[in-house]
Amino acid sequence: MTDRYLRKKPKELFWLCCLGIPYLIWLFSICKELNKKLPKYREFNKILFISLAGYCSLYYIFGITMLFSGIGLETLMSFHIAAMVSMFSMMIMATSAIIRFEKELHLKQSNVLGLFFGIWYFMFGIWDIQPKLNEYIELIKSN
């Protein structure tokens, strides 16, 4: 499933910005697929990343349900802040996975801040990041 998201064209992924969970799957896919080529000492903490993705997914589903059921925003605020911290942590880990992959294979280095903001502002960054990811996945599959 993860390599399916990384093989898509930027235009196909552009519309995912309206949906929270496919964006989380895209971030998870970046880390999982690029992590396959890294040696053990350069891999990221998979349990932490899965926990962050799980919390964000559960918050997305239950938070919207609770808001529609009439629960006040004040009740959800602490859970929302935790979900925001989790999301930023996932973005940092995805950025780190791309940078580590490029260093390991001695590819042209991406700008770390540019990559992070491209992931954060998904609607604009997808046009630059996804073509690189498509190339990287082809490199992984060919080896």
C-alpha cells in the first residue's frame, strides 16, 4: 500500500490535502519505503512513528465525530494540541527520512527547510517532492 502512494503523480495527490488520513498515509509511506534502503543505525524509530500516525488518525476520526455530536471545542483542545504536535513530529521524521536516504545513496541533497515546508504546505510542496519520491522508489525497486 505504501509504495502505491509514492508512485502517484503530484496531480493525483494534490486533492488529498482536503483529507487528513490519506495525508498521514503519505507521510507514513515516505518513511516506510525510504527506510528500506537505510542501514539499521540510520533508521528512524518505527514504533514512535506508528504511534504518532495512529494518534493523529484516531483524533481525526473521533474529533470530528465529537464536534458533530455537540461536544464543545474546549473539551477537545488538549487532544487537538497533542495531535498538532504529533503531526509536526511526523513531518520532521518524513523530512529526516528523505534527507537520510539522499545521504546514504549519495544523491543530490535537498534543502532541509525547503523540504520540511514543502511537506507542511502539502498543496504546494507536492509538485516538487513527489517527482523526487517517484525517482527514489524506482531506485529502490531496481536494486
